[in-house]
Amino acid sequence: MADGGWVRMPDGTVVVAMSLPRPGGPGRVRVLVHAQNRARALTRLRNLGLRSVYLRGNGAPPSPDEVTAVLHHPEGVVWRANPECAVERWRPMGALPRRELRSA
């Protein structure tokens, strides 16, 4: 199951953050999505190929830096291979290899 959480923005939208197992190797991938509500955020991820993504609870909500990263991205969906590394850049979902998307 994915470890994650969400935060509601002042305009009513939400930012959902999820840490998913990295399919290509050890570790996890942190994915951030900006959407109108939690259901739409999960639908966006499922439409990108992450089929078994569910959010239960709010155990790991996005940090303020993560919220800033996803709000400044034009697509509103970003990921980072090493969630603990503060110097690694956030990448657009198109940069996530397709083999990783299918097996997550």
C-alpha cells in the first residue's frame, strides 16, 4: 500500500503526496499531484499507469517545499526517485520510465 497524505489549499484544491515502492530497484518514489480533490488526484495517477494506487489516511502529507514544487509545475504532477534527498530535483511524470509505471 502507498504511504502518503494530502493537504487542502486555500483555493479549495488539494495536493496529494504518495510514496510508492520503486519497481525498478530498492527504495521508494515520491509522487505529488495537484488536483481539484483527492479522488481526481488518484484518477490522474491511475490514468498515467499507476493502477493500484489508493490513499488511506493522512500519515505522510506533503511538506511545504513539496507543495511549492508541484504548484510551480505546469502539469501539476511530479516525482522524485529519492524522497529523503533534498537536493534531488523534481521531475515531470513524462520522465518516469514506462516500465516503472506499469509495474507500480
